Amino acid sequence: MVAWRPRERSVRRDRKDVGENASITANVDIGKVSEGGFVLAVELVGRMPGVLREEAEDSMHEAHQVCPYSRATRGNMDVKPSVAE
């Protein structure tokens, strides 16, 4: 598990602030594929205290479109953005 604070608190196109205490945790899963070898899957879990859940989900999905990590891995592995309960 890897956790970090977003470099830019306002990743949304409308520049809505996601809060001082926003964080992202990456849960990485390594699995075998039937053809041999391994495959990675990642769940990016956002925590945005004080932000409405719907806004937090929108922020995660918008950030997933512009995030360098997500862009680099798009099409190569499953990356699922989500919001912590």
C-alpha cells in the first residue's frame, strides 16, 4: 500500500478545493494470467474530509483522466478510482 498527499489540492477542472487533509492510497494487486506471467491492478482510494461524497467521486474520476500515473498505465492495467467510506 502506498499513500501520498495530492500535489495539487484542486485537481478538478472547476478548480474546486478538495481540502487540506486530502490523501490518496494506492492498493496494488498482483495476479497471474492464464497465458503465464503476472498482471497488476490498482485501486486509488481518495480521502477528502469535509467534501460531499458525490463531489469527491467526481474529483477522483476527473483526476484519473489527467493524472500522469493513470495516463501512463491506461490500457496496460486496471486502475479503479474510488472514495473511502
